Amino acid sequence: MVEVLSRRSSGQSYVYALVDRVPRRWRPPAAGVGGGSVVAQSIHDLVLIVSPVTSPLARTLRSQAVHDDVVASLMDAEAVVPFPFGTAVVDLQSWVEARARELRAALVAVRGAVEMTVRLLRLDAGVDGPHLRSLAERLIERAALPHWRYRPAANPTNVAASLSFLVPRDEVPAFLARIAPVASRAAGLAVVPTGPAPAYSFVSAAELDRAPALAPAG
């Protein structure tokens, strides 16, 4: 049984996620980022997954992995709003109360949904920007989902770009089936879907109000 704490925290709290209905069989790691125990803390009608910071915070491969493991352990919750690595606050209750409306809106935005990422891997060095954007546009059209993010690679690697989609949890197989015909005919690029994962790309309720356009050719 998950313990949901309601007392005001003292000291600094490290925040992993906001959740709706902590999974019944949730088993967090024994120690979280910063060394403290990972717990579910209730503040009014909001439940946050936190741990007390008992040692200096540092971003290492291990601490990032602990953060990711805690958030991933919540995937069976009705809604998970993941916070980025390094989110730590001194007065958790005041912090939540000041943002309660936005936090509730974020829960609504991701309820029942997960993030699916589609990476576009460059197989042919001659693949140019217009070809990449054309493929991304076809994937977006086939996905037929209102909320997505397109990110061209900032550095020249084999990952040319990535797409993130907010997908209803029970529609993941249908989503993969819809984009499969485009993926199978992609020339010079490999289309690699991954997920489901927490909706890191969609944590801002304001951003979810509209679907962004692809970046113009430049």
C-alpha cells in the first residue's frame, strides 16, 4: 500500500512528478535523487512524488537514471506530469499552491495518454532539409493526433530529427499501425518509434492548447 503523506515538508524537496491515482502496486526505488526516500505527498487535491534532499544535488549518469526510474515507475497512473531533472523546492506546499491551477490543467492534458517518440535516423548523407520535413509532415498526417512536437537535430549526427506524439494509452498499437506505411517507404531515413514513455514533451498545459507548425525551411 502506498503511503500518501499530507504534512508540510521541512527543508528542500526534490520533485519527480505530479500524478493522478498512484498505481496500487507502485514500488519506488529505495533512495531517490538527493538520498531521501521517495514518497507520494498530498497537498490539497494534488499528489506529488517527492523525496527530501539530504545530500548536494549533482547531475550524474546515476542521478539522472534514478530520476528516470522513479518517473517510469509511475506509468500505470491515470495521469503523470513528469518534472525535469533538478526540480527542487524549499517550501513544497507554497510552491504547489502558487501553481495549483496550472498543475491541475497539466494533469487534464496528459490524462490517459503517453508519449511516443519517432526518431528519424539518417541512412544517406545526401538527405536534405526539405526531404526530412516532407517525411515528418507525412508522419504527422498519418498519426492523426492533435498534439505533437517536431525537433530537428541541433548537431550533425545520425539522428536527423525526432517527433513526439501525445497518444491515448489504449491507441498506441493503432498509432504504430497508422505510421507504418510511411515508415516502410522512407528513402534515406530509418523511422524508429520508441515508447510509451511519460509525456515530458507535453508538460506545459499552455503549449497543449495548440499544435505547433513545422519549422520553416532555412
